[in-house]
Amino acid sequence: MASLDMNGDGRPIGPDPGDLGEAFLARRRKLILWTAITSNILGNSGLIGLNVALPVIQREMGLGAVQVSWLALSTLLAMAMASAPVARLSDLVGRHRITVIGLWVTIVTSLLGALSTSYATLVISRAFCGLGLVSFFTTITTMVTAEYPPRERGRVLGLTISSVYVGLSVGPLLVGFLVQYLGWRSLFWYTVFGMIPPLVLIKMVSPDSPPTPDERLDWVGAILWILGLGLGFTGLASLGRGFAVPALAGGLVLVALFFLRSLGSGNPILDMRLFFDSRRFSFSSLAAYISYLSSFSITFLMSLYLQYTKGLSPSHAGIYLMAQPVVQAALTPLSGKLSDRMEPSRLASGGLFAILAAILVFALMLGEATPDAILIATMALTGAGFAFFSAPNSNSMMSSVPPMRLGQASGVITVTRLCGQISSMALTTLVFGLVIGEGAITPEKYPAFLSASRACFWIFAPICLTGILASLACRTGPKRD
């Protein structure tokens, strides 16, 4: 260690070593937080921007309604399948390393998407892009949570989650303009260059030591998880086809086997015992899953509605779609701070109630002549609901587990979100297939598209109600300091 210069009375000249340590820690925390913020903004803006680009891709490639749904579904399915194994792998080889790998995979696969010449190659590139996205989405949240003390966790989680909503806010507008004036391939070029800033930031952070270096990945559990979710959600989205029921049944069996193996394994990829150890954690997780199941498809449905039924351009539709994430981004930091001072489940339950109200408005009033003011106000109400649900619910989950299990808890947050999102899209794809059928969504099928959209909202409404009940049940469980 370098010695410090001394003045005449023997006191060191320069900063105190303790101050240097605090300065290093503060710089590291800021770099990790800014990596989380930039990767969330740029990654989610490209991810949500795909919804705006879908009608243009559909027309250029002549795709059917189900094929259009699978473009969005393939990314989410890959993310859900990889979420638990990646979260566990980050504990074994280091979160910093997995974050860097995830950013590189996203860059390379987005480049392949930009150069795709067929539907098959585009779907494959989107699926592998999902592997990259889930890698850094999962690990960077864990890194932020581990770096900051519990008293600041609500604040930084609020900032981190708010950055997700900032990305969701700018995504529809920015990508809408890019797609309208530069074509749909510009979406993928945007992601290629957008992942460079967070990659530079995380490379400035010294690699971390693996939290559990002497343990091994449960490969059997990982295979059960990947195949179970892959078969199950593919079967759910394809009901009506010959392979759907066997795939769904096989997926459920494999997920059940994974659950049993997790309970008996010393090193599970996703520790299912968390759900038995804390009532608060289990009901918060259930509420998170239901919230995304009942509301994730709203942006997808509204993007198609605005461009098909309303006849808006991609950029114009993007402006309408901004209402939800802008409100989310504005209110989430506030809800995160409030969750540090009051009961998080009370805030989360109120947020889900607002989401339920928005779903019912869409179910009752969505039509060819629905006033723009109602559309924008209802999207904004959805955003407010999510703002007061996500950060408090995440704080409730992370605060109900001991520090050594934060990585697993963060993995559960990612898994419940992704499984809720994929379930939402799978149900939407199923309804599209049953109501609209095969083939492109041409003007003569616009009435069928409206009927399918309203049917989705009527399905999601009672599901959201059960989420409110689950969130209220969290109040009976203890919260850790």
C-alpha cells in the first residue's frame, strides 16, 4: 500500500484512506446504477418499439395475425425460459460477467435481425435477442440491490424501475419515427448501437467475485425449467392445433418435476422454498405474476388498434402509446420512496385496482369511434396503476428475504414478470387464432380484430381482480428490516 506524505506534526497530507474507500464505493455504486438505468432505457425502448413496427413488418412480409403475435412472443418466451438458469448462473460465475455477455449477445442478435430476409430468421434472431436481454435485465437488478443498503433500496429500486418506464415511454415515439421514415430494420439498428453505452459503463466496474463460487449449476433443474416453460407456453398459445394439448400437458408435468426437484436440491436454480418461508414473498410474487398477465398485452393490442382500426401512422401511434409509460416513469420514484415509509402492499393493491379500472374501460368502450381523450386517459390510468404497484411490490418481495438470498429473490421478480408477460401474450395469441383465424389482418378482418381485442380485455379483468386479492393478502405477512 502506498504511504501517505506527512506534514510537520505527523498528520497525513491528502485524503483519509477511509474516505478513499467510501469514494471508491460511491463511484462503483453510481456506475452500476447508471448501467442499470441506461440498459433499462435503451433495452426496453427497443423491446417495446417492436409493437409499433409489427404492422409494417406484417405488411412487408405478408404475415398472418398469429405470425405477428409470435414475433413478440418469441422474444418473451426465450426470456422466460432463460430467466431462472441465468439468474442462478450469475451467482456461480459472477453477475458482472453475465451482464457483459448479455449486452454482447443483444448487440449481435439485433444485428442479425436488421439483416434478416425472411420471417424464420427474424423470429430466430428475436428469440436469441431475448436470451441477451434477460441476462442483463436479471443481473443488473441484483447488482443494484446488493450494492445499496436496505434503507436506500426502495429509492434505487424506484429509480431502476422508473428507467424501465422511461424506456417504455420513449420507445413507441422514437421507434415510430424510425420505422416510418427509415423502415422497420432501423429498430434493430437502434438496439445495436443502443447497447453500447451500458456496455462501456459496466466495463468501467471491476468484476465481482461470484457470490457462490463453490457451488454448481443444477443442470437437470435447468433443463426441466427450459423445456417445461417452452412446451407449456407454446401449447397454450397454440390451442386448437394437434400438438397443443400434448405440449401443454408435457410442459405442466415438467414444471411440476422442476418444482419438486427445487424443493429437494441443495443448489436449485430457483429456490422454491422462498415461497414457503415467507407468506409476504409468496403472495407478492403471485400478485406480480397476475399483474403482468392481466395487463402486458395492452400495449400490443393498442398498437395494432391505433394503426389498423384508427389508421394512424407508426409515429402518430407512438405518441398515443406514450401516455402509459410516461405516467409510470413520473410516478414510480414517488411510489418507491413511499414504500420505504408505509405498507408496500397497500400501495400495490391500489395500483392493481387502477389497472383493473383501465381494463374494464377498454373492454366496454373500445370501438371504431372511441374518442381519443378516452384512449389516452385510460392508457395514463394504466401507467399510474403500474407505477404504484411495481416498485412497492418489488420492495415488499426483496425486504421479506434475508440478504444472502437477494439474488434468488431478484431472480424470482424477473421470472414472475416474464412468466406473466408470456402468459398474457400466449392468451392473446390464442384469442387471435380463435377469433381472427389464419391469414393477414386485412381491412375486412378489422371487425374481427376488435372483437378479439375486447375478448382479451374481458378475460383479463377477472384475472386482475384475483391479483388485488393476492396483494391484499401480503399485509398479513411479516416484513424484514
